[in-house]
Amino acid sequence: MLGVDIGASHLQVAVTDLTGHLLSQSARTLEITRGPEAVLEAVVELGTELLKGTGRSLDDLLAVGIGLPGPVEHRTGRPINPPIMPGWNSYDVPGYLEARFHVPVLVDNDVNIMALGERNMAWPQVDNLLFVKVATGIGSGIVSSGMLQRGADGVAGDIGHIRVHGGSGVPCHCGNTDCLEAIASGPAVASKLRQLGLEASGSEDIVELVRAGSTEAIHAVRQAGRDVGEVLSACISLINPSVIVIGGSMALTGEHFIAGIRETVYSRTIPLATQHLRIVHSNSGVDAGVLGASMLAIHHAMSPQRIDAMVSRLS
């Protein structure tokens, strides 16, 4: 299997076996704004190199799973009006890659595949889980009753564009103001720190400032956690998860960020909904995306219909 995680500014590709075990992986910095052809051609290049490096060829590949940082119409695998992906709207991502890899290509939202990867790796017995990614953008993947929930149009879990109360009219790229993403994402926190005279261009700089003991950075991160917690409080009342997993680059700031989340969640949610709730850091870390993408591919390749088709071709 080939698992592909495409973020706003990164690309990670991995080869896994049929259990989801990582055999080889590679990553590079790549802006999603370069457009679908440039990004997907890099996927082909990295994927082919990784297969060759593990002693395999395209003939050994069964399926490809891929995550994109925006809404995806699951039926077609096409991104739908993705706010941070200019030129990608309705682009035939599966068609482009199937023409080069000659296997089925499954596409989903990046946070959905992270939820799949995290659950498979760390929480296989948990049927109600919320995976929250806080990085350049903010989103969540919902596992309810053991099933990934995509909603009617594939935008279930898009919490980054829920309004945060008490905002100061901060504009969001979606056209609204005071969206969670505009207030608590990595770029948003970095912007606040620059206004305080600190050098911060993104999440990596924020992490370094926090590790260096910057009081301003720690306070900003803690407040971002509180803002995320405000939105999650409503989510908990709606879907009642037993585990909330926090991932993405902002989670690398450590306990300061997650402490802010817990502070708001436990103070604003009814005790019945939080008595067994765990709010934790991601166990799979930066590998959650490629692991989940490979699981997406595995679920398809090992479905009864695909197995029957393979048996028919061999008989």
C-alpha cells in the first residue's frame, strides 16, 4: 500500500504492508498552493522511489490512500471548494494518480485519515473518538460507533470555521470573522507573537519559543488551547466521544496547549459527558496521516468485493 499525507506545506509518502506497518517513508516541504499537477507529480516521484527502495515495483502495489487538507467529496475523491488549495476545486485527484500507479486511489480529508491512523495504532478498542488537528488549519475527524463520519457532503468535523465568542473581528480566509482557525491556528498564534515583538512565522517558531521558556509564547499557546476547548465543548455535547486526540504542529508545544483545552472543556461541559473523557496527545504524531491513508487503501483493497475480483482474475 501507498499512504500519502498532503498538508498545506508538506508532503509525506509511505509504503506499508497489509497490516498498516510502515516499511519505508519520505517527506518534503511542498506548498499546496503550487497546484495539483506539481504536488501530485511529487507524489508519483516519491512513491515510485520508495517502492524501488523496498525492493518492490508498481506491480506489487494494491492501492493508494491519500489525504488532502480540505473538504473532499468521498464518492469521487475530488476536493470541493478547498479554502487553502487554489486550483484544486473539483480536480480529479484519483484519475491523475490511477493513470500513473494503475491501482485504485482513495482520497479523503487529511484529518479523517489521521483519525483512522490514530485509532488503528493507539485506540483500536475505542468506538467514539475525535481527532483534532491544529496546525496551519484546524479540523477534526470523527469516529462514532466505530465508523468514520463524513457527513452528507464530506465536511463533517470542519470545526476550524466555527465562530469563537469574544473575538475581535479577526478575518478568516473563508470570508467570515473570528473563526477558530483565524484565532487559534499556528499562523494566527504566530501573528499575535509578532505583534508582541517576537520572531515567529509559524508553528515551528512557536514550539521553539515555548521550549525556550518565553512567557509570551506560553500564554498565547495556552489561550489558543482555551479557544479550541470552547469549540470542543460544543462538540462533546453533540457526539459524546470517550477520547479526544490532539495532533498537528501546535500539539508539539506540549502540555501548555492541551492544558488550555482541558481547562475550558472541563469547566464548560456537563460532568456526565466528561466523567470518562480523556484528552490526550497523538501517539502516532507526524505519521498519523500516512498511517491513516494506508488504512483507507487497505480497507478498500481487502474488501469482499475486491477479494472476489482478485480471485476471479486468478481462476
